[in-house]
Amino acid sequence: MRLRDAEERDLDAILAIHNRAIRESTALWTDDEVPRADREEWFARQAEDGSPILVAEVDGDVAGYASYAQWRSKHGYRFSVEDSIYLADGHRGRGYGRVLLTELIDRATAAGHHVMLADIEAGNVASIGLHESLGFVRSGLLPQIGFKFGRWLDLAILTRTLA
Ligand SMILES: CC(C)(COP(=O)(O)OP(=O)(O)OC[C@H]1O[C@@H](n2cnc3c(N)ncnc32)[C@H](O)[C@@H]1OP(=O)(O)O)[C@@H](O)C(=O)NCCC(=O)NCCS
């Protein structure tokens, strides 16, 4: 697996992973798939903010990607970033998530951020396990705050102090 910064040519693969997560999982709490323009805007916004998008490349294909962005827009939150990490089906459980998240933590620390947090659907044991394995702790649980696929969803909030 090769870890690198995302380029515009990766956006079709990233879009496919993103929309599949919308369609088939409770990782993203919406039913509305997005057009390529949505990912193009996100790509440009990340570049403008100086926030990374990383990809895990396997045999020339994008196996997954990860990014972080300021958690909330108000100025006082400028040292807190939320991570986002997605592996394509068939590439999970091989350690790629850990490599991506470790690099995100290093980048956020180097950029002077203080806390990284993750909002995770409380039943997502893989994501919670990944984050806990890298030092995130459970900082809150919002019961029944979301609704998808005909059921209520709980949101687990995990945080990690960076520096
Ligand atoms: C969550 C996700 C990013 C994890 O990435 P991954 O590459 O599969 O995870 P890794 O192989 O790097 O595993 C790292 C650690 O995470 C934990 N973990 C991973 N999968 C797990 C699972 N199914 N159950 C419990 N813990 C798990 C383990 O602690 C693991 O360490 P170990 O292998 O030494 O036990 C990936 O499964 C994924 O993309 N899922 C679908 C999208 C998603 O839910 N994204 C997160 C939204 S909040």
C-alpha cells in the first residue's frame, strides 16, 4: 500500500467510495448521494484550508482515503479537527485505516491543532476500534440523535489530544 496526498484524478474513486457509504451504511447520515461537483468543492476547500486529503493506493487503485477539517466553523474551535476515513470494500481489516489515521494525527499535530475528534455511529465497532487503538477516548454519547434505514442511531464522540 502506498500512502500519498490525494490528487484531482482520485476524485472519481473517492466519489464512488463516498456514495457507496451513503447508499449502504450508517457511516454517513444521509440518503442523498452526491455528484462529482460536491467532491470537487470539498477538494478545493481542503486545499484552501491547508487541510490534507490522504489516499491509500493499492495496485494503482484508490483503496481508501482520509481527511480532517475544522470541527466547527466558529473561531474558538480552530484548534479542533474532525477526521473522516473510508476504506473501499475488500480493503478493510488490512491495517490501511491505521496507516491513514496515524498520518492524519501526525499532520494535524504538525499543523498545530490541539484535539482530533471523531463522530461515529455507536454501532460502528471497526471505526471505534480503530480510533481507540490510536489513543482516542470515548468522550460522549448522543442517544437516538440520528435516523436512517428506519431506525434511530446513537452518535459516539471520540477525542484525542494531539499536543
Ligand atoms: C472503519 C475503517 C476505516 C477501519 O479501517 P481498517 O483499515 O478496516 O482498519 P485496520 O485494519 O487498520 O484496523 C486497525 C484497528 O482498528 C480496529 N478494528 C478494525 N476493524 C475492526 C473490526 N471489524 N472490529 C473491531 N475492531 C476493528 C482494531 O483495533 C484494528 O487493530 P488490530 O487489527 O491490530 O486489531 C474501515 O473499516 C472502513 O472504511 N469502514 C467503512 C467506513 C466507515 O465506517 N468509516 C468510518 C466512519 S466514522
